[in-house]
Amino acid sequence: MLTEEQVDSYIENGQVTAPIKLNEEVIGAIQTKMEALFETRPDLTPDYLPALIEMDRSWLEFAMLPEILDIAEQLIGPDIIVWSSALICKSPSKGKSTPWHQDAQYWPIRPLETTTVWIAVDRSTTENGCLRVVPGSHKSREIFSHSINNSDRIVLNQELDSEVQKQMVPKDVVLERGMFSFHDAYMVHGAEPNHSLKRRASLTFRYMPASSHFDRDLARKKTEELQVGDVSKRQIFQVRGTDSHPDNQLSTL
Ligand SMILES: O=C(O)CCC(=O)C(=O)O
């Protein structure tokens, strides 16, 4: 659980690192599952692999870890839906960068309240391209101007405009293996390429309060507008509390 100061820090900065680690058994199981997946499916793109739960329902087990949900509850309330899952596994020497962006640019959720848990499967450092965040950039709850960048040297295609980038003061989120961090949907973040000799793998899940609407029509619109993958058929799961929005089409656990 987070202390009151840590919750306040998330509200103030848009990111907080959990004061606990996943135990070795859990993080080892995530690593083994990830490596087995990429070994058996060389056609997949490890740098950014979304919709994991759709591919294999058993990933849901990790999205429901009580130590993660307890903190998510402190940040977005007791009624929690998990709606996204991804592996971001950046190989030694050739891992791609993540352009500066706000997740809010992408997500078809209204009201747009979402927190992401970013779990370090490997030690994540400045050298291997750890997550970088701009503390406080989420506070105005506005989506800054982004452009499409379809370069194959980056993951994701929405990039914050350079005028906005110039005003930013980023901070590295350095994590030991098994540590995890939460970030708000409006927070500006990105990552440098992995030029090091060490892999940088992470597992992410995104949670929204059940009072928000996962708007599948808006998802289809965004797919066209932003030239991004279609999330309108995503399976979304109530992992804690009760659903309070009549239009969410939940999948059963
Ligand atoms: O890990 C990365 O490189 C990017 C992560 C990210 O953009 C996210 O989880 O929202």
C-alpha cells in the first residue's frame, strides 16, 4: 500500500513508484511466460505487444495481483476495470525508443481516468532506456498537441509536438526487477532507445474506474483519426468492486 504522502505525490506528480516489489516467484513466472511467448511466436513484436489478455487469458492473473490492485484502488477508487495489457520488451542494443506522449491522446474512455501499472521484468535504468516522466504534466488535464510519427525506430505513433517538448523537465523512473510504478493517463512520458547490453522488459496493465465508460464507438473513430490499432473489441474485466456504468460491455472473469 502507499502512504498518504505517496498518494499525494501521485496526485501532484502523476507518477508514483510502489514501495514494495513483486516477489521472485511472481516476477519469475512473468519472465518465463514472456520468454516462452516470444520464443514460440517469433512473428510477434516484443518492443510493444498489446492485447496480451486477448491472446492468452492467463495473463489476467497478474492484472489481479492484490498488491497491485490495492494500490490502484488508492489511486482510482474501489471499482476497478482492467482494459489493457502489454509487454514492452526492448532488446539489448536495438530496443526502440518511446516518443514523448500522453496516454490520454489514445484512450477512448470518458471521463478519461486511467492509471497504468508498469512492472519492471528486468532492472530498468538510464542505460537500458527506463521509463521517463514529466512530473506535474498531467495536472491541467489537457491533451497537448501530438503529431503522427510512423518511424519504425519508435514504438507507438503519437508524438508530442516539439514546442511542448521544449518546456519539459523529465525524470528517469529507475526500477529494480519486480518493482512497479503507476502513471496517470495525462502524464507526459517516453523512453530512450535501449543502446545497452541489457534487455529492458516490462509488463503493463491499465485500469479505469468502473464509473467511466469504455466507449467502443470513440475507439473506432480514434483508430481512423490517429492511425492506431483498433481497441474497440477489447475485452475489459471488472477486477474489483462493482460496475457503475450502464454502457460498459464487460467480459466475464
Ligand atoms: O515503456 C515504455 O517504453 C513506454 C511505456 C508507456 O508508454 C506506457 O506504459 O504508457
